[in-house]
Amino acid sequence: MVVVLVSCLEHCPMSPLPEYRPQKLSLGILETEILEIIWDFGQATVKQIHDHILADPERELAYASVTTVLNRLTKKGWLKCSKNNKAFTWEPLMSREQAKALQAYEQLQQFLAISNPDMVASFADSLDASSLERLEAIANRLQAIRRQRGTP
């Protein structure tokens, strides 16, 4: 969890969390795969996604399963669907980077909700030197942001 957060904080620009949040953040393996495909394409039809997955000769997946997953992702608030001519097209409601930031934030909140200071310190103490340096850099960045805001 900390590695995901540290990685996101290093690679995601320091900006507020996205205002939009999907209704459900949890995703299954196939949901994640299909969402990744849509992020790569920008928007996609069931056929495009199905063809992309079946391009791997080791894979089998029913066309209806792709439709089911797309509808599930739409209900969870990850995608929006629109009809173009006769085909339905799905597109993401947030970018891959926004999703990573939001998921890292949620993981951190869950970790802090069940942790006490001794547990967090013990966990941080077990990290390698590189991870500790990244955590220190994050702490320094947070202090700089607070100074800019005029808060301690």
C-alpha cells in the first residue's frame, strides 16, 4: 500500500484529488483490464474491446461478458456510455492518473484508520533506504505546501 502511494506521489503531479469519484472504487480483474483498454483507446465499442482481448490466442471471452463488464463499470461510475449511429461507445469518466491518485488516497485512508502510531512507525522502519528517502521527500513537499498555505 505505501509503495503504491509513494509511487503515485512521485509520478502524479501535486494537484488536488479529482472532484469526481466513482460510486464504487473496487474493481475485479476483468473490469480493470477492460478499463485499461478503454484508457488506452480513449473510447471504445464492445467489438473493439472484445477483438483486442481475443488478439491474444490464449484468451477466450464471450462478447456478452464484455458487455456485462462495461455495464457494471458504468453502474460503478467509471464509464459513460453513448450511442453513435448504431454502436454504443464507452469512455472513462476519469483519467488513469486521477484513478491512481484516488485509489492511493483511499488505501492510505484505510491504512491510517486501522493503524496506531506505533504500528505505522514500525511499518515505516521496515522499509528499505530508497523507500524511506521517498517518504522523506514527500514529507518535505507537504511541509512546503503547508508553508505556502500559511498553515503549520
